[in-house]
Amino acid sequence: MVGEGDIVITQDYGLSAMCLAKRALPISQNGMVYSSDNIDALLLQRHTAKKIRMAGGRLKGNSKRTKEQDAQFEETLRAILAVG
């Protein structure tokens, strides 16, 4: 149901790729803007991590959210809204 120009907040790279295909503006909860310039590398990173997990490996989880991440998210969202 997402359309062109919609803002989507997600940490899912697959969903971000689908949103980009529909010309939406996906951003992460940390304020990173997903784009055609970075999505391929992020999807590859996800695929590699899955292969490691499937082989029995373990990866370190995310660390606790910081105030800097909150501030970066707010700054990015405000910038996107100001352009629209």
C-alpha cells in the first residue's frame, strides 16, 4: 500500500528495497536513509549474516539504543519533511 513519496521507517532491508522500487523514502530507526546507492550492499550483508547463522555461527546483536541515534533519526526525519 506504500506509494511514491511515502516515508517508511524500518530496519528491514528487504522491505526497504521494495519501498525504493515504489519510489517511497525508507529510513532506518537510526536515521540512515536507504537508497539505490546503499541497498545492494545492505542486502548482501544480510545474506552473508544469514549464511553464517545457518552454518551454526553466532553474530553479536545490536547494542543499546543511544541518545545520539535518537537525535540522528530526528534530524533526518525533519530534513525529509522540510523538503516535502
